[in-house]
Amino acid sequence: MNAVRTFLSRIRKSAVRRPGRVKTVAMGREREFEAWDVGDDTYIFEVGVANHLEEHPSVLLVPKCDLKRKAKGRVMTMTTGNHSVAAFPLLDGRFWKLSRVPSAKRGDVLMHNILCANVVKGTIEISQRDIPTKALVKADAWLLGESGFSMPDIVMGERNDSTLEHYRRLGQEWRVKPLAWTEAEMKVALAASKKRIASKIVYFHSMKGVHFLSFGEFRRFADLAQTSPDEFVKGLRELVSVFEGNQYTFTRMPKHRGHHEIELFGLKRGVSLDRLIPELERLMESIVLERIDRDGIVRKMSEVVALYESLLTKPQLADENSREFVDTMYMCITGEVYSVMGEGTTPAFDDRRTALPGATFIDGRPSFHPGADDRTEVLLANLRAFMSKDEQVEYANVYELRGENENVPTGQGRTREIVYKTNRSPVEQSRVVKRLSLAKKGYSSYMLARIEAFKALGMALSDYRILRRRAKTGRRPVDYFIRNRLEGEPMDSIPANYFCSVDDASVEEKEVVLALATLMGDAAAQNMAMKKYDPATQSPLYGVGKEIYEFEYDIVASRVIPKKVSTCSVRSSFGWPCLDFTDENLRAIASFYFTCYAHALKIYQKRHAVSMREVAERFIDGFEYRTHAMEWQLSVLRDKFEAFHPKLPSGYAFEKKWRFVMWSLERQERRLSWLRRMFFEKVEIVENEDIRNNT
């Protein structure tokens, strides 16, 4: 059931109603308010607001002592329209004389003491704006305690750094609204942000309180001049008329960092005030003075619509279904636009993890949050099992990680991450948890056997462990594994400044670029030795973000340099489809893998000021180095490797595949000269393809 509706019903039934009603006029509309007391707290609701919960009613939260000295308790208001509908009568004392704030200080109180929120899908979504985190936390505690809401009912709408840190330390980051990263999720967020003020105009309401009016919605508003003149005038008045208690019109009222209460979307800063708003103001004046007839209004609005469209920074911003519109408007409603320099529309975020309900740890013991599922409970139980003597978890946050093509409801994805801190660690640690790709009997053992075999050969892999789980009746439960998160970054996430000269940031350090190419060859040698092959994509899964590159500060070079490379996934290892011990098979292997490696290397080379020949030389050097190292390890421990029989179901054919991996690794090392020649042949082919594509 809708938590806000339940809350309103409970207050009306159990609280003490204050005598009388307060009538106000806001935006040309008369409104009535009722108030109820619960102890020292006062709840003020616009009459009928419960019938408009789908329209995102505005909520105000403020301690009474910020309105009147020595007063106890808090005030909560809920009204249709924007926040000023309740803010002005609250501050000037019309609401049961709850405030004695001098008129000169009311603006400051409104900005720094009154917390704004909105009702969104049955929850209270708080917009922090300029309110200190300490005040927000106290208001949250009051809502959860005195007002009877539960954790899922209260959402922190803004990702303020200090607020994020506070809730992370409680294991409650899931209560801070996550940023969307898929187009579908952004569209859902945009739909949820739509809000009216008083007229039929629909805005995209941002977490900073700005009502963004899109070109599409502006055009629909302009059409009202033809189809519904009275509604058109009502909307025009909302845009450019001064209402009771306001100093400015909504399109001129300063709101946040150069944006106004109502902001025309898709324009450069200042353009709407210079070119569009004056046209609307003159039209409003002509209508009020009866200097223009209906046909004239329609013609004028047609001209304004055309002008607005011509002033858009990108034509695609006129189409609300375009990716450019979705990306840019999403940045505006979340407030991320204020953290991006310039006028670009590329999001400055790609937050592919979503926090999930977990637990708050008290003296090392978890107090689970509403909504924490069995999988999270098992994960936290396993985490506690990792702890050493006298070591306790101080806090932990559970996240869901999803790939670009994993379109599933939140909480049902394959991969999770737990970020935690203990009383014996100065920094946070992280582990990744993933559902096994197959539910077949023995698959978890098959995966672990491969991992331990590869690590024994000297390959750089994470430490894996199959999660202990609760016994369940009925269908056999799915296995999950947990691994430590590797230090470093995948190729596409390496900071650009890592390649820059320490003396001149505009100059690229060539040796760093080449050193990373060496590590790419190192990773490729491990990839080929594991025989990674995905039949669905016919790919070795190389260069797709599974290689993690770690950097370190080098004392001699006095700069950050590449240190090592690790592989974060063993998916599709032992996957090469042919297990024939023949020269023909070896040639097919080399041709397939080196073709893929050459393409990945070309992508890397084109990002940097080096030649393909240079990076190819360093790549094959790294390939040869790692091949020598793995083969030496194989020769030293050959008896143990050959005696390795993990007793897995025969369907996995582990022993046959393991023998083939050992045999092919030996041949890989013996034929390095031949492999080097073949690699450069593939590099030349890729180079020629690139030249043809660019001519």
C-alpha cells in the first residue's frame, strides 16, 4: 500500500486537529489547509492533497525552533503546486502563527533551514539542496521515528558527498537515489520527474527544485492557444506573471546556479531571458490589455515556437525520445549537469552499480534492513566468516552490478559487490559475488579446479570461493562465487593523466604507453594459455574489460607507471572447441587468437601517439615473457600437474582439457619465433584494413 497515503490517513485519525482552516491564494488559485498535532509536532496538509499523490505533492520539513525561538518539535507540510505554496504562509505566520521569522531573514531560512521533498511513487523523496547533512539526517530520523515511515519510504534524492558518506557508514547507501546508466532507466526517471505546478503545463522537476520545460511540452502548451484559450492563458500566467508573495515571475526567479524556478530546456545560459521570455511577457501584456485577438495569439505563439526551436543547442533536443534529449534532461533533473564543465551533453557518470538493502552493523552484528533478500543475508554471513579473531565489520554496502545487455529488474542480476570496512582495516575492501553461469551439478567445483590450476601456472587471477548457503527444499539452489576485487582498472577506465608527462600534461609519455602494451601482451599470453573461447560471440573475451591493469608510483622515474595485469574472469576458459593434439590445431589457435589480439591492439594504438609497429613489438615481448614464465612453472611442477585429478563429473572432460592446455602451452613456448612472425602478419593485415577504411 502507498506509504504516504497510509501516513495521511493515520495522522487524520489519531492526531489532534487544530481548530479552523487557513485559506491562501497561490498562483491565482485559492487553497485551504488543515493542521494536526502529534505531541510537539505539527502536520499541515492542503485539503484534498491525498487525491493528488500521483502529481508529486511538495513537502516541507523544518524544526520549529528555526521558525520561532525555543519552540519544540517539527513542522511538516504537504501541498500541491511547488514548495513556495506552503513556504510563504508558513514563514509569514499565516499557518497558525508557527513562525516569527522577520521578513528580512525568511529567504535565508527557506534556503538553509527548510528541507524540501516530494511525494514520488508513495515515498518521500528528499532534495537536500543547501541544507547541511546533519539537518537532513535529523529530519530522516524524525520521519522514521515520530512519523512512522520505514526505511524504504524515505529516499535521499541527491547524491551529496557528505550525505553519501553518512549513509554508506550505516550500510544504507541504497536509500540514496542511484543514478541510472541505461537509456531505459533514464526514461523511467524522466517519467517519474514530471510534475505540474497549477496549469496544464508539465515540467521535468529536478532535485534542485528547477522545473525544466522541454521544447516538446512548450509546443503542446502553445497548441492550447488554438484548442483551449482559457487554459493557454492560465499556463502563460504561470510562466510570466508575478504571484502573491513572489518578487519575480517563475521564469525569472533565481533557483540554482543560474537556473530559474521554470527553465526553458535545451538553450544556452541566458538565451531564454534574452530572446524568449520577453516575447511571452509582451504577449501576456497584450492579452491583459485586450490588444490582441485569438488569431493573433495563435500566430504569435507559432512564431515563438519556431524561435525556440531555432535556438536549441542541438536539433535532437526537440525530440523527447532521442538519446541526446534523454541524456541531457537526465543530467538536469539529477543535478549532474552542474558538475560538468562546458556545454557538453555527455553524462559525467556511468554508475553501473546500484545499492541494495543490506544491514547496519552494531558491534560487529548485522541489523538487517527492510527489503534485504536471502542472497544478501547469505553474503553478509559469509563475509563475517572471513573475519580474523577480534576483527569485526564496521559497515558494509551491497551493490548490484549489471552488464550493458543485462536488462533485469533491480535485485535479480547475476553480479553483486560488497564494499566493507573492518575495525582492523584503515581502508574499505571489496569483494565481487556472482551467480555461476551454469546450475549443473559439479559446475562450481569445475570452476574452482580451473582457477586453481591456472593460478598454479602463475596466472594472475582473483581468489575465488564458493559461498556457503542455506539449505533449501525443493529445487536445487543456484551456486554463487565470491572473489576479491582486483586492484587497478580495465583499459577503458584508466585515467588519461596516467599517460601524461610529469613536466607537461599536454605531452604523452611514450614509455608509459609502450609499457602498457607490454602488459597487454602479458594478458594475451594468459588468455591463450587458458584457451578462453566464447562460442556465442566466437571471441576469446580479450579486450572487453576483463583485463585489470594496475599502476604504481615509481621512485626512480618519479611518476606513475604500469605495474602488472590480472584477469578478473575465467569465463569460457577451457573453451577452445578442438582438442586435437595436432600442428593444424595449433596453427588454427594461433591464427584465431592473434587476429583478435591485433584488433584490440589497434584500438589501443589509435588512442595514443605511437606507431602500430612500436606497440606491436612491446606487445609480443610481453606475450613471450609470460609464456616463458608459465612454461617454466609447468616444467617445475609437471608431476603435480599431471597427477591433478579433481574427480569432477565426466561431462566436463576436465582431465582431457587440462592435458590439452598443458600440451599446447609447451608448444606455445617452443614456437615463439614462429608465433612472433604470425603475429606481425596479423598486425599488418589489421593495419591495411584500417587504411582502407579511412580512405
